[in-house]
Amino acid sequence: MLGTSITVIVIVIATMSMLRSPLFTGNLPQATPGPHKKIGYAYVRGPPTKAYSIFWPKLASTERPVLSMDQIGYSLFYPYGESAKKTHGVHWFPEPVNEMVFGYEKFLGKKVKALRFIVGRLKFPAYHNTPLKTNSSKYPLAVFSHGLAGTRHTYTQYVTSLASEGYIVLVVEHRDGSGPAVTLPDDEILHYVKQDDLVWDESNHGTLEKFRTSQLDFRIREIYECLHSFRQLVDGNSDKKDILGLDESARGEWIESFRDRIETDQLYLTGHSFGGGTILYTLQTPPPEGHASLPVKKAIMLDPWLEPLPIPSPSGHAPPHTPPTLVINSPGFTIWKGHFPRLVNIVKGMGGNLVTLMNSNHQSFSDFPLLAPTSPSKALQLLSTVHELSASFLSGKLDQCPLVQAQPDEGDFERGEDGKMKADDPVVVHLKGDM
């Protein structure tokens, strides 16, 4: 009888945990640890300063260059204007939903029925197209670059947390074939690009690795173009920019709320995985033709993926001053032979900070772990730690953060008998640098 009672209790607890999952509630948790408890959201599209393309490779299906820039897109997350009345909740899957589902299934290489259950319901807590909250000082600007299979909404927990601290966060919608799907001009859809989708010139024996490096060049240009677009927008030069969901009358009010309210002379760069590698490469390379150098104050890289970065890196062309950097790794990337030693050398050369978040995995920095049919408590705790490290670093208080008080191990971390990382603390400190 006692055994039966215990079984029933376990089932009840497990069921209650499952019912707290966003997979069942249809809503991602609110992530506002900072003083700004309401977050606004907008999606902007517009033309680049000039059309740009990398001629090879081409898509086998269309015979057009994969990396072609006729339009840019980005999402904005920012403190919400209290007086505005807007709908709360934004769909986590960007439109068109069916194309997104197809792109994810293509990335995974299999049909995922659960996706179709999620897509119609899941929302993240933000107010669509609300004006910027009035503030006594200008808001700092941060840019986020997503990883493979990421979208402009994949990291809402991380970026809304930053927005709650008073940052305007611009999330680049990379249109390089790294996301599940993006809508190009004339409603053409570019899905996630695999090696079999690529066609190279006969004299140009391309590989997937070479394509990834070309994507890096394209992604850097997208960052510069999106920043230029946003600056133009808030300066009132917005004729050709589309703020999705706003008519002409509301558009003017929205733009006016941002005018002269953004600190554009100091920029913070962040990114995850391929996006982390993109941020690192941005710091190492000169600006694209026609663009001035970015006024980067600090940079954060979450589990940066280094394989696409060319060896040797073009760091000889980089500015003489590298901004303070923070790299937060997952244990899987830290025990990655060949990858981690290269990362240590790069971060050490930059005078940066490098830590590993224990009990995390590569997706722990994104919203994906919250979609599991279990309680989101562990995923939220890891995201909270990532935010604590990030916010402390950006505000110049990383040296005061209790998570990083240990002496750095210079990359020589402790392993268990199974070869995995071994640590008592939630964060392992490898390198300490400029903060």
C-alpha cells in the first residue's frame, strides 16, 4: 500500500511539473530580472545601403547566390512605454509558420510532429510595437547574433533579460541560410541550407567549411547594415523601412519615442554559437567597404563556435584596442579537444575573460530547453546564471560577481575519471582579463 501511495505521489509531482512547461502553458516565462518589468518588441525590415552578394556558392534549386543581400531584418527588444496599450504576447515562431516548421525539420533531418503542436500556441511575454519607455538618460544599445537553426526569437529569455536592465537589444535576423527559414523580397523563402543544396563553380572546389566562412563575412555585413538601418530609423530617415504591424500614423509615434534616446556611440556585441563566432570575427576584421568601425565597448560570446573562423585569423587587421570580452562556455565545448585550446589562446590574446557554466549544454543559452515537457526550473536557473554573468560584465561589476571569485585555471581544468569536467562551483573560471 505504501509503495502504491509513493508511486501516486511521484506521478502527481511529475504531472504538475509537466504542466508548468511552456510546452503546455503556451507561454514562455517572463524574464525581467532588471528594473524594467515590461518589454516592448518590434520587427523591422528594410533595404541595405546597397545590394550585396557573394557569387558562389549558388542554390541548386534556383541557381542564385545563396548569400545575397537585398533586404535586412532585425527584431528590437526594449523597455516598454507604460502609457501605451498594446497586446501582450508575441508568437515565438516567426511567420510564415509552415515554412519555419519545414526548415527545422530539414535541419533535424526528420519530421517532428510536436513542432506543429507548439507553433500555433507558444508566445513570449512582450508588448508588440509599443513606444520606448521614457527615461532620464539614453539607453545603451546591444546587438545579438543567433546561431545555426536560430531565429530572431530563439533567445528571447536572454535578450529580454538584458532589455529589463535598460538595454535596447537589436537581434539580427541572419539571412545566410543558417536559420530554419527567412522571407526574402518578393515573398521568396530561404530555408536552412545544407551542403547538398549548394552548387559551386567547377574551378572553385567548395566545401561546407568554406561556405561557413563565407557566411561569416556575410553575417558581419548584416550586423553593420542592421545597425546603420536602426540609426537611420531613430534619426527619422525611415521612408524605406517597414515596421511590421504599424500603420503610418502609429509609425511616427513609435519612431519619435526612440529619437535622441539611444546611446549609439557605445555598442555592446553578443552572440551564441555561430553567432558567438560571428562576434569574435567582427572584432578581428576591418569594417566592410562603406562602413565606419563599430564603437564596441564590450562583447559577450556564448559558447562560440570557432571552426568557421579562418586560420590564421585576420587579427592583424583588427583595431589596436580590443574591447573587454566575456566568453561563457558549456562543458561540452570546454572538453572539445582542439577547439578549447584555440579558444583559450584567442581569449588570452584579447585580454578577455573565459568561464564555463557547469551543468549546462550548448542549447542552455537559448529558449530551446524551455520547450521540454518537464518543469522549466533547471533551464531557468541556468539562464539566470548566464544573465547574472552578462549583466555584471556589461555594467563593469564582473569582479564583484560572487560566481567568478575563484582563481583562474588558465584552461587547465579538472576532469573526472570519465573525462568530463569536474567542479564544485557552478562556474569554472579559466581566464580573467579586462572587465
